[in-house]
Amino acid sequence: MVYLFTVNTYVPHYTKLTERKKHMDNEFKKLNIDNPIYVTDFDGDSLTEEDLKKYSKDEEYYKRAADVSLKKIGVNTDTCKREELHNSEISLVLKHFSALESFLYSDADYALLLEDDVECINQTSINDIIEMMPPEDIGCDVIILGGPLPGHFFDVSLICSNFFLVNHPATNTTCSILYTKSAAKKLKRAYDTYGFCLPLDWQLNYFFMMLDLKVWHYTPHKFRQLSGSDGKFQSSIQGANNESERNTPALQPDNPEQLLFQQMGEITGLPWK
């Protein structure tokens, strides 16, 4: 089949985690992706003062941005103290927006950003997912292709085929995201203007809300993440030793997302398209 669009695939990758690179190379063979772009600049253990210029420690900015995610879990921002980000967290933000910048200078129509610990669990191709995405009259800026939380965690406003549109905050993961060119352009402009003050997923929640982007989740999930307490890889972000990996069995898939998705209309009375 001939597709009338192109997709660039980017992988923010910490260069010392060689097992993850091998893992992702194998995943790309399964996905039939020939030329993934590994983003290897801005490793957490080699950040410079120049690299850190976008990292804001402004308290008012922190409260404004963090409130988008904190209110979802019933926490008042005024009761929270801003915490310093770990270098690994800063690194992920820098790599992510570096990938978006590279995408904007390319001729590609879409950018697929995959973290280096994802596994493909759905045989539908990325191109076919794009072919199915919600129509222009509804609007689609960002598609979340996998994550640890089921659909009912989010405030879903509309269901369209295999996609559900969520109100903000719109994500709790950055492991697998598809961006349109227009969304990447807006996000990069916001990043250049305001910098960042939060871990990547919460920072994106703020930017998504501020820019009023339409963020959809795809189901059943295309990817799952293999980092965590029971996963193949140790987290390189949340207090983990970046240079160590564990050879434990990968997580088994969650309860089928499709069943939940089919039931959501009855449970919530949501509109279908």
C-alpha cells in the first residue's frame, strides 16, 4: 500500500544503556522501521551549563505548570514544594524537544517518539493507525500509543473509532507518542519561550493544556513499557542506576484494553463518532 505521508521515528536514548539499543533495534525489525533516529545528545551525566539554560526554577511557573497534573490526583499546588529534577529527568526533556526540533527541520509529516524501553504489543502498523486517525473536522494533534493507565483514568470527551479524545491533563506517559507537524511547531515554540520546570510527562500536560492541543489515546495499545519494578529494564529516570539493567521477565499485558474501550460508551454515556 502506498501512503501519502511520511513518518520519522525518534528514540531518546542514554548511550551507556547498550542493552536497550539492542532491544530497540530488534523492535524496529518487528515494526519494519528501517531508519530510526537515536537521540544521543544531552546524556544526563554530561550536561553542560548551556544545556541547562532551558531548565526553569521559577516558583510561579512551577505552580502554574504543576497544577494541571496535581489537580487530577486531588493535590493543591500550594501545599507542594518544587523539587529539583534529576539529571536523568532533565536529559529526557532535552532529548525529547531535540527530537521535535529535528522533526521540524525534516520533510516528514509525523514524528513518532519512542522511549528506548518500549515493546510493540499490537500488530497494527503505525501507518495504518495514522490512516485511521480522527478526521480533520474533529482535529488531532497528538496520539498517545501506549501507557500504564487504562482509559477510564482520563476524562474522556469523545470516542472515534479506536481513539478517545481526553480533556487535560491528557497523559501520564511519554513512552510512545505520535505528533503532527503543527503540534510539534507549537510545542517547540512554547518550550523555547518558557523552558521547562517539570518531568517530561507533566511538562507536556501543561503545554498540551496551554496550547489547547487535541490529545487522543489509541486503543488497544500499540506499545507497552518494559521499565519498572517487574519489568525487563530498571527505570533510568526514577531513582535508578542508569548503568544497570535487570534480566527479569517482562510484564504481561494488562487486561484487554479493547474490552474496556467497547464498554466505555455504556459506562460514561460518551458520544461516539
